[in-house]
Amino acid sequence: MDDFQLNRRQALVASGLGLLSLGMPGVVMGSDKVDASGKAVAADKSCIFVLLCGGPSHVDTWDMKPQAPLDYRGPFQPISTRVPGMLLNEMHTELAKVTDHFTLVNSMSHPGAISNHFDAMHNLLSGQSDKRVQEGVPNDQPYIGSFVAKNKPSKRNFVSNAWLIKCVGPPVFCAPNLGIGGYLGSAYAPVFIGSADNHPAMSDFQPPQIYDPYDKQRLGERKLLLRGLESGRFDQVRNVKDWSDLREKTYDAMTRAEGRQAFELHREPDKVRQRYGMHPLGQNLLLARRMVESGVRFVTVNGWAGQAEHDKAGPPSSSWDMHGGNMGMGNAFGDGSYGLGFCLPRLDQALAALLSDLKERGMLANTLVVVTGEFGRTPYVLKQDPPGRQHWPQCFSAILAGAGIAGGRVYGKSNKYGEYPTSNPVRPEELAATIYHALGIPINSPQDASGVTRMLTTGQPVRELFG
């Protein structure tokens, strides 16, 4: 067995795949299906997870309380939608037109008082509510995208798990196991694509080089070298045929153009790009759609809305951390970089475009879309100038669409101020289990690197969300 591991590594290095298959986060290969023309065909479902880093105010966006006192409800008015009981912020004019595509969950909740981004994001992305993290005990639980990469690896792309854009700014907005894959290891961590200075809304956006690592001549030479290795002692390994098949499929993915072409947004008609919005959030959601089309299984999109031209303050990773004046972020209800007046119209445009685009392309049935922050914000407005809201893990909202999720529904309810759920609370455990269920991944049969069976999450899917 040790000899096999050594030869496998040697073979990977000889083939030029050593870095990609053993050390590059998020690079996991599987098998594939092809149609009559030889083009790869998606066989499994994928997920686009839009993480509104910083935690948007649920009572100013999707769980508005127009009957509450002004100190609670804030300055915005709700608009009605075609779904009874679903009220959206008045700036969600486009999203209000596609409410039949998604279910709105207004009863998300973190058990316990999780008051910081770091732990709340860890629990949200890992699908658990583990108080040990708050107590300083290390937690090696992988995140949802890593489990998807392990259980449903991409069948025609190097990348199974991607993150747009790289987490930048203060480290509080980066979950602890994000870049290491938890106990699964770095091979299942996401590939980070883009940054604040290199995102797809920019004309000179540069994709990662992993999609075109070798020229064809050198690749051919490495294939010959690998065949030579296989004709020696390596061919005595019992599972050499399986390894050879995997190697050939990996070569096939390397030379397949669709993975690289996903980043060529100029191939999209200008009206499509404009539909999503020529800003970081809009173009990252468009890129996410293109990456799913190219076979990527799980794409997390950092919900950074960009920076207002007149307001360059604030790190480009946490648009929704709207504290207001007590942290120098300006008016949480204004049009600055940390203002709902700036961020909400961009989210409205981009998210409505994504849902409509997926539906029109026939992709929504096989693409799960999840939109949420790591928590909500205080139902009461902070008494300060300019105004804002503090962190609030007890209650927040999420949008789910596609992959069997029913549209045109509101699930769960909060009390009259939006302080806590009064029906059907959904913890990180239930959200994660629902995602796994939608993607066809069992939650009770994973294994870690040592072969020990470990649950993906202790939650159960919220089956009422499915149509």
C-alpha cells in the first residue's frame, strides 16, 4: 500500500498533475458523461451560495415590520409582492417580480449568543451550532462546499468548490476553516477567484491560471512519461485501471475549453451583462452561473456590492456590516458603501437577474441558489448619528431557490419586532441538511481522512421547502 501511494504521487508529478491533484485547494476530479457529440453533460446538481458578508438587516430587507415603532422599523417602506405575506424593501423592485422563483425563510437563527462574524460564519458554513468554537476549542468541521466537493466532485472541471471573491479586509470576515478544508484537507477547500483589485466587472479581469497550466506539447510528453511508469512496477497495482481512468479523465478536463471559457465574460451579450449589473456583485453572479455551466459544483459568491464612487471607506468584503456612526461606516440607510441605499439596488438587480437567467436557461431545476448573511441585525436602530444596527444572531432571513425548492412561499415567522422566530426556526444545521438534500448528498455517511464515519450535520432537511 505504501508503495502504491508513493507511485501514485510519482505518477501525478510525472503527469504534471501533482500540484493540482494533491495540493491545490478545491481541485477534485471525478468521472463524466458525454452526449452524442462528445460534449460533457452535467449529471448532478450544483449550488450558488451568495454570502452577504457582514450580516444584512432582516428587518430592512426581507422581514420588514411596517407596524413596529419607527425606532424598530427604520425609514424604508415595504412593497407587496405576488406572494401573500411576502413584503420586500421598496428598493427590491426587480426581486418582487420573481418571487415565484424562490422561498423566503424568515426564521433563521443561531442558538446561543454568537456576537461576532468569525464564529457565526463558521457555524453557518459548517452546518452546526457548536459552542466549543466560542469557548476557544478548535473545531475542524469542513464547510458545506468542501463536503459537496468530496461527495459530488466535478465531472468535467478542475474545480469542484470555488469562492468569488477572495475574502479581504479584516480577518473577522473570514471563517477559520475556509482555506484549509477542515478535516477533509486542503484538496476540498475552495479555489479563491478574484479579489477587490481583480474582479469580473473590471475590463482587465484575470482568471486563475490553473485552467490553462500546460501547453499541449508538454502535456503530451508527460502523458508518454506516465505511460512508461505504468508499464513498469506501477502496473502491478490492483487498482491501476481505476487510476488510469481517473488520470485520463483529468487530462480530458485539462484540455476541455469550457472551464477556461467560463471566465470569458465577453462571450456574453452586452444586454445580459447589463442585466446583472456592471458592478462586482452583478458580474460575480454572472460568473457563478457560467462556472456552474462549466461543471463547478459549489460556488460561493462574496456579496460585496462594490464601493460607492463618493465613499471609498470600508473593506471590500463586508458591504452588509452596517453599524453606522459608532464604527465610522456612515449612515446604514444612506447611499455610502456601507449603506442600504447603495447596496440594496445592486443586490436587487443582480439576484433577480440570476434567478431569471437560470429559469430561462432551464438551469434552475438543477441549480440551488442560497442567499443569506451570517446573521441579522438588531431590530432596534442604534441611537447614534449616523444611524446603524448591531449584530443580531437570534433571527435573520434567507432566500432559497431551485433544485426542487418550491417558489412563491414564505417559511417561518418572527415576532412583531423581528427579534426571534415564532414558528419553524431554521438553524445552521437545518440549512446545511436542506442543501445536502437538494444536491442529493446523504448526511450520515461521510468519512474523514482516517476513514472514521462522521456526520455532515446533525440537522434534518426542511422538507416543507420543497415543492
